[in-house]
Amino acid sequence: MAVRPGLWPALLGIVLTAWLHGSGAQQSATVANPVPGTNPDLLPHFLVEPEDVYIVKNKPVLLVCKAMPATQIFFKCNGEWVRQVDHVIERSTDDSSGLPAMEVRINVSRQQVEKVFGLEEYWCQCVAWSSSGTTKSQKAYIRIAYLRKNFEQEPLAREVSLEQGIVLPCRPPEGIPPAEVEWLRNEDLVDPSLDPNVYITREHSLVVRQARLADTANYTCVAKNIVARRRSASAAVIVYVDGSWSPWSKWSACGLDCTHWRSRECSDPAPRNGGEECRGTDLDTRNCTSDLCVHTASGPEDVALYVGLIAVAVCLLLLLPVLILVYCRKKEGLDSDVADSSILTSGFQPVSIKPSKADNPHLLTIQPDLSTTTTTCQGSLCPRQDGPSPKFQLANGHLLSPLGGGRHTLHHSSPTSEAEDFVSRLSTQNYFRSLPRGTSNMTYGTFNFLGGRLMIPNTGISLLIPPDAIPRGKIYEIYLTLHKPEDVRLPLAGCQTLLSPIVSCGPPGVLLTRPVILVMDHCGEPCPESWSLRLKKQSCEGSWEDVLHLGEEAPSHLYYCQLEAGACYVFTEQLGRFALVGEALSVTATKRLKLLLFAPVACTSLEYNIRVYCLHDTHDALKEVVQLEKQLGGQLIQEPRVLHFKDSYHNLRLSIHDVPSSLWKSKLLVSYQEIPFYHIWNGTQQYLHCTFTLERVSPSTSDLACKVWVWQVEGDGQSFSINFNITKDTRFAELLALESEGGVPALVGPSAFKIPFLIRQKIITSLDPPCSRGADWRTLAQKLHLDSHLSFFASKPSPTAMILNLWEARHFPNGNLSQLAAAVAGLGQPDAGLFTVSEAEC
């Protein structure tokens, strides 16, 4: 650009003045600085000025300036000139005036703003030059947008009477820009313009002027800005109606007993939604005042009546002792099935089966590699607290009794009869009535110091009881239970999500001298930077407590956890009810969802339904859906896939495409279906799915080809290409065939472990003592990739035993014993025969 020589001193002075004093000017409006002696009409004026803008997540923002006449335009941000190479410049000439015009753009990143974030607000301004002087634009403020996760105040549940006012407060999370608030009633938007009985205050509270029965619902406060959309916990509002009496009826005619009566009903109105019943009686009886009510008891009919009444009363008095005696004998018969147990130290008493008699033909004598007993039933770990708890008693059932000469006796009875008897007796007690009644979600067994293993088949859930975890001389009946989320109230705060099944092992309160290992699946993608993971345990009073914060374990803690890609291994010295809960620390935190497509095995009508399930990627969730579809007569029509679901508050969408219109017609009236984010992220809702209904044009149509898309908005997605014959194609049916894990749910004694007992003892004896050459348990932990847990292992009396116990839990039943032997042999121990046992030792 050519500039007249006489103008250079003036322009230089302008630049220096702007450089030295520009940051001190706080005007937000346009400011002009003319050069003395020049035409002020030729000062630059802005056609486009930078405006306030928000940075969302990590996306840079664009600022634009345009001025005319202008020979140069530069941006200044927070008092510093932006480098010339960061400007994008477009020059032009105004057609009408012939004056030069310029447009300049720059990008501002989140990192630039964060450098001064908290000290002052970040601003940018344009300075435009012409031959007559300079003009500054207004300041544009760049702010980082955000919305906190937790509400400052959430609505609370209310119970109000009819026509009473309701106020549900809501203070949204802090955010920039401030969040807008709306209310949902049973997931439907509350619109005050359509319902004059409700309004929303400036403080975002929802007010119902006069409560109606229709206002009984779940209310949710929703806050949203350009960054995110947050939902409060739902508040249940119940509008109840207290009962009121109807008018009395007319008096009845006078009866033979010289009385008459009248009645009324609690129906004006009747109590609704838990309202109080009417007080008083619904029947009023009085003596008659009529002269017609005169009779004597001297007639033969009256004498016979009174004699009959006396005879009935005498019979009842004679029958009452007999009934009491029969009841007592039945109660004694029930109590004789169980006896007191001295193994419990808390208020939770399990039930055991009676031992077989000495002449039982099932009494077996076996060698030390003990065989197993298997019994399964369903149950709970805690009694209900809302009523008297009758004391349960326990006898030593099918137990292992040490005998002389190294032999053991196993009392064994029919597993089927035991399980049925166990469940039937539990169902008669108050605090077991809430238990599921199947035999697939619970297993139990009787164990002593030799230990054993419990597992619930096809769920990934097991409990390893190591040798010497149970004190010698003690015999425990231990159970393992999988709970459905809807049966157990697990409160989740803020953005917490359930990542594992809810599992109970018990009875609580028994004395353990070594940690047992509880194994269960989880669906979180383990990443320390993305998750805050906590192990929760339910107390006997019903409240849930954080007993372990993963990553912050203390070596001497009662709980410890080894977290792997799909499973967690919990060391615990206290039995109880557990669940793994996560809270996302960033939007990179994801849960694994398993997507499954099912359709009918046989289609007898023109309609054909495709069900798309979105469930946790855990074995127990898969098992539940497979069992449900078997009952519905469904079959798998595509190979299952995994979708990574982010904590982004975006819903999951499902759609169907490319349906051949000549053969099929889709009944979906919208372009896609949605599953709300919270329903998935919460993790406590089972069987989440959407159904696509197709209709065949002709009954002879059997070939179906289409696509099903499942995706999270601004997240991961999966596409299924369906192409099969609905009448005979079963190629995917074998993919979900449930296989038994380890054969039996309960393994007692040495048969529960891959490592033979005597070899295990030799390894422990050899590797527990510290070795200067490093040939001890620390090196074994490194070889097995467990060296991150050295401090925990070192806190236990036998670190080697802890390592071997974890190996058993991770590798049963398909563990490669040869690989473990190679790891031990590679330690350089002088005793090379650790994995050999002499005939004398056997």
C-alpha cells in the first residue's frame, strides 16, 4: 500500500498512541481519532463490529470487523495486538463511492481465553485506519460457556389435599449464559399459557394455584443453555382426597329385638390417593319407641331359641382348647426343622436345611479332593424393618466334618427338594416375602475352612471363599444373590450411574479371617481421567454408603478392588449388598451398551415387529433379555453390537430405513424414535427397547431387507443391515445360547480351585518370605501384571495367598495352570518342584 510521505508521521503517532494507551480505554462504543488537518468525513466507520460471543466446549469462535474507508484493520485482544498472520483480510472497493473497504476475521480459542479466565473478562476490539485517522470498534467479550451438573435446589416430593396450593422450588445449576428453566409433568412440557391454574415464578418455582387430582404426577425441573441440558431429580406430587360421609339413610322398620338402624357410606367424596378414611361408624342402631314392639319370652319358640344358642356356645368353648393344641403342635413341627445358629453376630439369620439322618443312603465317604454339593434358590440379604422379625434358627446341613485319617464325610441330599424346601420356608416369613421366587438368581452352599466358590450361571457373578477365610471349627451357610434394580432402591446423586449389577452375599456379620473375592461385570470404560468410581454397600438399616473410592484405596482397608475392562474383583472381609457406581468427570466418560435385535420366530399375521434392546454390556443384563425373549417367542436376527454412550445429556435415537415399499410398509409415523438420556444413564431401568412395526403387503412375503440405525446425538452410532427370510432363517439363534459356567453353582473344598491345595501351600511357603534376589511374591505379582496392588498384598499376612486368590477368581474355570507354573518357575526359586506333589503327600 502506498502512503503519501507527509502522512507517515501522523500515522506513526496514531499507532504509538493506540499501542500505549489503547488498553486503558474501556469504551464499548465506537471511538474515532482524526488526524489534525484532515477531512473527518473520511474517517473509517464500521459496517460490521465484533459482538459478544460464547465458547462452547472446545470450539473456537469467529470475530469479524468490516470498515469503510479503511486501509488497515487490526484486532487488539485484552490490550495486546493480534499477530498479523492470525488475521484473514478481504479488501474491496465500494461501487457507489469508490472508497476502499476491508473485512478482517480472527479465531479465538478456549486456551487463549483460559489464560486470563478468572482475572478479568477476555475482550477483543478492532482498530481501523484511513488517511484521516483511526476508529476503534466496540469491545466484544468472549466468555467460556458452561452449565454445572448439580442443581442448587431441586424440587421435593409433596402430598397435598385437594384444592390446596403447591409450590415446587427449583434453582438451576450455575452457568454462562444463565440457564433457562422449564418444567415437565410426567415427561410432558408444562405450558402455563395452556393451563391458567399453573405459573412459573421469576425464581423458576412451579406454582399450582389449586391442586386437582389430575395434578398427581412426577415433576421434573429442566435447565438448559447453549452448552447442555440438565434434569433435576423428579418430585412425586400426590393430591389426595379425604373421605366424607354421605347423609344418613332412613331408619329401618323396628325389629324383633326392639331395635332399628340406619346407615351411611364414606363416599361423599370417597378417599382418593391415600386420603384419610371417614371417622366414625357407618351403622347406627337404636331402641325402637314404637308401641308395636312388644313381645315376651314365655312362648315355646323363644325357649327353644335360647336353648339352641346356649348349646352352640358350649360347643365352641369345648372346641377352642383342641384348636389351640393343634396349632401349637404344627408350630413345633415347623420349628423342629431349624435350630439356633451361633455363627451370626448381627440381626440377619439365614436358613439351612436339616442334616440327613445317619442311615441316609446318600451319606458318602470321599478322599480329600472333595466332591461338590449343589443347591440353588432365591433370597435376600436383609430383613424388612417394618415389622417384628421372628428369630430364625439354623442347623448344620450337608456339612464337611473333619474325621481321623484324613477322610471327610459329606452329608448330601437332593438339590431340587432342598431348594424347594428352602424357598417355601423362606416365603412364610415376613421379611422374605419380597424375594424373587425363581431359582436362577441365587445360589448357596455350606462351607468350612477349606473354602469354596459360589456362582450364578450366565451372569458373570461369583464369590470365591479362599482357604482359611472361614475360621477353623466354624461352618457357614453362605448365599449369593443377584437383585433386579427395580427391587432395590439405590439412590443415585447428581450424574451418578449404576455400572454393575446389584449383588448380595451373606449372611452379613459372619466372622471372616481372610478377604473373600466378589466378582461382577461392569459396563464402564475404565479411564481414571474420565470416571470417579465408588463401591457402595447397603447397611442393615437400608441406607447406602460409599465404602471404597477406587484409586484412593488404603492398604489396610476392609475393601479393595481390581478393576478390569469388563469385570471388577472386590476383596471384602464383610459380606453384604454391593454395587459399583460411577460419576463422569468429563464428556469422554462412556458406558458400553449392548444392542440386540429380536423378531418373532413365527409370524402368523401381516404385522412383524422388530425389537431393538439397549442394555448394559454385562452378562446378567443379557441373560434377562434372552430369557424374556424366549417367553415372547422371539429370535435374534442380527449379531449383537456395542455402542459407547457418553455423558453428554443427548438422547439415544433409533430409526429404520430402506424398507422395500413394494413388499413392506413401516408403521412408524415419525423419522426416528428416542430413548431419553436419563433412562439410559441412570442404569436402573431394565429391558429398554424400541419396537418397529412393519406390515407385509402380502401374506406370502417372507424376505425382509432393511437397515436399522442406533446412535447418540453427537456421539457413537451403529448400523444394522437386515437381510433374511422371516420364516426359516435362524442363523443368529446360536449366538445367544446360554452356556453353563463351571457346571454347578456351588463348589465346596479343593474342587473349587484350579491350584491343588498342597501345591498352593508350597508356593505360599516359598514366596512369602522376602528374598534378596527378588525371587518372592513381588516378582510373581509383576509377572502376573498385578504390581499396582503391591501395597495391598503387603498389608495381608500372606501376600502370596492374596495373589493366588485373585488368580483363581480371574481364571476360573478356564485358567491355564501351565502359565502360572511357568511364572512361578521363572522366579529362580531353588525348589524347582513347587508344582509337583509326592505320592506320600497325597
